[in-house]
Amino acid sequence: MEKTDGKELKEKLFNSKANGWKNLNDEELKNIFQYADEYMYYLNTSKTEKEIVQNSKDILLKNGFVDISEKEKLEVGDKVFYINRQRCLYAAVIGEKELEEGLKVIAAHCDSPRIDLKQSPLYEDAELGMLKTHYYGGIKKYQWTNIPLSMHGYIVKPNGEKVDICIGEKDEDPIFTISDLLPHLAAEQMERKLKDGVQGEELNILAGSIPYDSEDDVSQKVKLNILKLLNDTYGIKEVDFISSEIEFVPAFKAKSLGFDHSMIAGYGQDDKVCCYAALRAILNTNNPQKTAVCVITDKEEVGFNGITGMFTRIFDTFVLELLEKTGNIKSSALDRTFSNTKALSADVDAAYNPNFSYAFEKNNTAYLGKGMSLVKYTGSRGKSGASEAPAEFVAEVRSIFDSVGAKYQACELGRVDKGGGGTIALTLANRGMEVVDVGVPVMGMHSPYEITSKFDVYQAYKGYQAFYK
């Protein structure tokens, strides 16, 4: 049946967000599912920011990258990286053009909402060992009760010895949990507003129940037994928690979701999905025109601040070292480099959720399975805290994606007055870079088990790779 003039005109002029799964050939499907399997493995082995950086470093080393400290001079094609305090990673492939002509930067963040231990966490109540916590990032606190949690992190002793801890990821490991109140006795709790259904000081982790086996008249025997176990295994005392960084994250494994295996469910996809895509993209970048830089940074969920956040000048120091080792020591070189740089803030956006359609404006929301999310401006309500990309740069990015058939969809994070959110885009723009947000739509963002589409995940990798090249 021939198309009518109206249908042809509609196809030509309408911006239709097409389902990306339609009309894919066997090779494309194979590439999507293979990439998704590799990404899920990365998710399952990289649940915290330190694990992300360590695993990413290992991948870089296997693919010809070296620590920048090993290079006195940098030539076109050289591949280097720098690690900032185990929580940030900056990687670069030196391009043919002078750095001062600008970089191509893709920046993602590796921190995700989680439950942190307080500095004096262990206590006993009703002969149960409990751990006091302080949640990190924006969470719905009730979502973190009665789910399996694993313990990740390390303790540093005054003598400098570092003790790594990871409990709950192996099949034979115990797990931990935060016990909620049974509905039979929860009438008072159920009268609270949803945001207060579980309060911050109620996020206490159940950690043990066997008392220390002793006839001595000693109090807190359960706490004592837990400390003895920790001392026997790790050589630590209670006071050592003061100099610790211990996180509790969901013990769930990332898995394929749906009868058709089309989606991925896993913890921390905000923003590990973009970390992995940016990392994979720079691995395949050789002798680019402009120097390609992959940034995996920390502290996005709490405002980019601190020595490992994107506001830190340590990233500037890395770029200065690139300049110096390529022979540019002009005092204005860094500012000129940044002012000519083009960047992607590689962060996720909210995917439309049919269960809560009232929170989304359908013309300007992202949908699972329809490509990357392209966000011209972030922020909340009246674009508060926003970074807005120039239309010229958005057009340039569209052209790059179109040239390789990487699918994307323009979107915002929910209805205008429903809330909103920010990304590290503003920290790049404040340095003088042209930047736009390009990421992956996520359903259930900041929950213990976030959802993405395998199609969208692969499009991000495809688009990032084209941006570098």
C-alpha cells in the first residue's frame, strides 16, 4: 500500500521517538546483548566508587594505557591516566591537534546513593548487634529496608595499614539488612508521610546476635563477640572505625529483566552505566584529532564538592600536566584549552514510568528503548542550578550521533515544577567548556534496583565513541 502525501510529510517533519528495537538486524542485536552482558559483569564487580576506579584502571592497563607519571613527554597516540585518591580517574588519548585547540571530554560520576557507617557505629540493643548509619545521596529511605545488603570499604589504622573489607557478595558470605516494622504493629508508622515512613536514624543495620561465650560478668556480650570476630579476621578494634570508609550497598546482582531480556536491573546504574560507556569508548580511540579525555569522578550525588568531586582543581592539574608534557608551558594555556573544549556530561535521566505518569510531561521525557537521553539544560523549576548548552553545540552533537546512527531522544527530568536535578555539567561549563548532558534513561533512579534498556545502554557507547573520534 502506497503512502499518502500526508503520511510522507508526517514522517519527514515529525520528531517521532521510535522504538529502537524495531528493524534491528541480527548483528546489531548480537552487539547490543553482548555489550549488555559485559556491562552487567562490570556492575556486579564495581559497586562502590573505589571499586569502579580500580576495575577501570585494570581495564585501561590491559588496553595499553599507562600512568601519566611514567611519561616524561607525550606524543600523538599516547594513552595515559591518573588516579585521584582511589575515587577519581582521568584518562586521555593524545590527539593530533595542539591541546590548546581544545579537548573532547566525556565526564561521568561513579558514586551512587548508598548507606554509610557512622564513625562509632556498633552498639547492642536487646542482645542484637546493630550498626548506626548515615545515608548518602538522595534516597527514598523506605526502599532500603528488608533487602540484602553487602558491606564494602576499608579501615585505615594509625600506622597506615589499610584493611579492605567486602562481605556479602560471595554466595557463602552472610548478608546484612535493615529491619522494618511489621504491618501488624505499624499503625502509628503508617500515619507518617511517605518521606518519613522510615527516618534516617531508623536505618540501623542488623549485624549479629550470638553473645561472647564467657562466664565473666561482662556487659554487651553480642557487641563483644562481633568485635572479636572482626579482630580475629581483620585485626581491628572498635576505635578503628573512626578512620574507616565503609558503605552498605544492595547485595543484588545485576540481571536481565523481562521475558525478552531487553532490560537491565541493577544497583548503581546512575551513573555506572555512563562510566562504563565512556571507558569503553576511549579504549577504542586511537590518534584522534583532538585529545580525548574520559573523566570518572566522585561526589556528584552530594554536590560535586570535596577533594574527589568535580569542583576540585586536581582535574585542572591533570590537564596542566598533559599540556606541559606536550610542550606547552604558556601561562594562559589551561584557560585557552578549556575555553576551546567540548564536553559531554555523561549522566542519566529519568525514564517514563507508566505507574506514575503524572510526574512526566510526555513530549519531553525519555522512554526506555528509544535511545540516549539528550538534555539541553538541567536544574529544577526555573532552571535553578542549571547548565544550558548552546544550540550550536547541541546541533553539532546531533550531527555526530546521526553520522553513526546512534539513537537519541531529547528530554527533561520530569514536569517543570515537580522537582528536577543537576549534573556535573555546570562544573565543566564553569571552566569555560561547551557541555551538554548525554546519558541513559533510568527507571527507578536512586532506588536499590534501577532499570535501563539494553538498547539505550549500547547507544550511549556508540554515541560516546563517535564523539571522541
